[in-house]
Amino acid sequence: MKSKKVPFKHTKKNKEGHSEAYFGDYRDHWWNQSFLDLLARRLELDQHHHLLDVGCGQCHWSKLLVKYLSTPTTVSGIDYDRKWVRQSAEIESYFRERNIGFDLRKGDAHDLPYADNTFDLVTCQTLLIHVEFPEQVIAEMLRVLRPGGTILCVEPNNLVQSLTKSSASANDPVDEILDHVKYALLFERGKKKLGQGDNSVGDLVPGMLAKAGVENIDVRLSDKAIAMYPPYTTDEQIATMEQWSRGGAWSTEEFSDYDYFKALGPEAFAFYEKYLQTYARQGERILRSIDARKYHAAGGALMYVVSGTKPLAST
């Protein structure tokens, strides 16, 4: 499940960790338990015991996977955001209390600080959409994965969100809908141009794995959808509303949506400024509809779950 993009305002560059700033408790509702149970059986995760979570953030993803692994279990996490390395005590406590070995490092996914053939399972969740060279990151993930081990990448197509309907947008004019699609496309291309990743790289991950020589490639779609309907009282609905209320403009310590459009030149930036003026109150429209108990949407997203096996060394 991916946060609904509501890109209607320019924001200052964010000083929080990425996971904290954009998802918080919302990320805890990205998966259906039955889907994870089935995924674990398909990938035979009970045959793995040493996991590397690349771009781990607060380890939301590895916390979900670890219960399926064999014992003794070890989790290693690596993230470029220094915040998680400085404030890792809570994450460490979670794993220690469950008798799971844990190691957290700060590092670059393009150059992982681990020896070859170290891990049984190497995984990432919404990491490749943020890296400049996803194929290089995949090569590094495979390098540290033991032969016969499993690589598991979870990445979205975020462009789809600009075309999903809600009760608030179902009757919007075609030109308005096209404006939202154009915004999403330009945003994505500007972000990529500045080396900040491709927000819809999930479509390309299976081909990247094939190019890297991965075997037994399997592609699934997460079956999670957070449906919004009155009275909005479920835990996941509450977390979703809290997420939306934080605002949707994208920013990091270095770049924001403003920079992404600026990077594409005068024409794209002129569209950006006009878009902000035209749809400045779009987010408020959704929140007002929720307050009036009139908003509803199926809440689907397009999240790819792509796995494969590192070939056994030739004998």
C-alpha cells in the first residue's frame, strides 16, 4: 500500500527521517497478514535465517518478515539516513526481546559494506524508487546474497494514484484529471533527473533482475487496499487520515517538488506554478468531504512483490 499523493503545495525541505516523515503508523498497515503468510510459504522463508534489509528505515518490513525465518535468526539493516543509526535503541530492543540478533549500519545501497555471499535473504521495500542507479543496487544485493538465496524487492508504480477515483473526484472534468496525470509524470521525471530515483520503478524491477542473472523470478501484486468509507473508525483508516492531514508535497533534506519541476526547464516549471494556483485547495476538498462523512474510495495501489534466486555457483 502506498500513501495517496496529494501534491498541492510546496513545502520546506524535511528534517525528519524518510519513514518517519511520510508514513509513520501508516506504514504498519501496508500488508494483509494472509498475503504475507502465503508469500512466506511460496518463498520458503523458513529455510532462511540471515536477513539483510536494505534501506531499512525503522525496519517495518523486516519486522514483518522475521517471524517466518528459521532459528537462530539474524537481521541486518542498512540505511543512508543517519537518523536511524543514531536512534537505533528502540529498533534493537524489538529484535533483542525476541532473541533475534540485530545489526544496524549507516551506508549506501550502491556500495553495501558486507562481504560476498553473506545473507540467505536480501530484501528492500520502497528503496529502489529513491536510488539513482537501481541496477547497481540490485547488483550489490546479489553480491552479498549467498548462492541459492532469495532476493525480494517490493516497489510500486506511483503514477497509478493520479488515476484512481474517489467520491470527491469521480466527476472531475477530463482536463483536470489529465492535469493530475501530467503533474505526476513531470514530478517523477524531474526527481529522476536530479538523481533521486524513479517513483514507478516497480514496473521495471523484474527486467532488472533478469538482466542481472536472477533465476526463478516471480512477480506478484500486493492485495492490500485501505478502503475509506464513513465513519472512518478502523485503525488503518485513522492512520490514513493522519497521513493525509500531514500534507502530500514531497521533500527531502536536499530537494522538494519545486526542485524537480525546476530541473525540467521553464515550460515544466510554468505548469507547476499554474497547477499550484489552480488546485491549491484540492487537499482541503478531500478533508472537508471526510469531515462531512461523505468521502469514500476503494484505496487500492499498485505494489509489485518481485522475488528470485541467486544462481548456484557453477561446479
